[in-house]
Amino acid sequence: MAYKIIASQCSVCGACEFECPNAAIRMKGETYIIEAAKCTECDGDAPRCVESCPVENTCVKA
């Protein structure tokens, strides 16, 4: 199961995009999205999108 970004909470800071080891995060419209097919949940490590996001509970498990 992949992570997703809650669009209404996303501050569009871009911190998560550069931390993703799989390039699964990209801009779509006016917010960021996580492409589920590319997300590996950081292979058991702490999810980098969650750790880098300044807004709590914005990157969540889908």
C-alpha cells in the first residue's frame, strides 16, 4: 500500500518531492501527489515524505 498526500493540508513547500528515493512525488495542478505505482513506502525505513513534511498528517498511508 502506498502513501498519499492530503491535498487540503499540503502547503506546497516541496520538501517531500526531493526526499522521495523513488521519484514518486510530483506536482499535479496546484498540489503534490504520490504516484502509488512508484511508492515503496521507503522499503521498511521511515517514510521520507512523512519525515520531511512540515505539516503533520499530510502524508498518510492510503
